[in-house]
Amino acid sequence: MSTSDKIENKLDDAKGKVKEGVGNATGDDEMKAKGEKDQTKSDLKQAGEKVKDAFK
């Protein structure tokens, strides 16, 4: 996993957490769901990168 990929995944995760927090604070279920989706997407990318690294 390259450093730039790690940084990008961490940023995606952080954005998702912010969106989820804003959604919780404002009662916006759609924003909360988008935040959760972003975090899940980031987790899946990280898992995929780890699999790639395992085969190198």
C-alpha cells in the first residue's frame, strides 16, 4: 500500500466521520448515511490494499 493511498483512505475516512457527525448533530439522516458510506468505502479500499500488499 503506497503512502499516498494510505493518506487518501484516511482522508476519506475522516470526511465520512465528519459527515456522520454533522448528520447526527443536525438530525439529517441522509448526511449521516453518506458519512457511514464514505467510511465503509474507505475501509474496503484499505482492505483491498492490504490484500495486494500480501501478494507482493
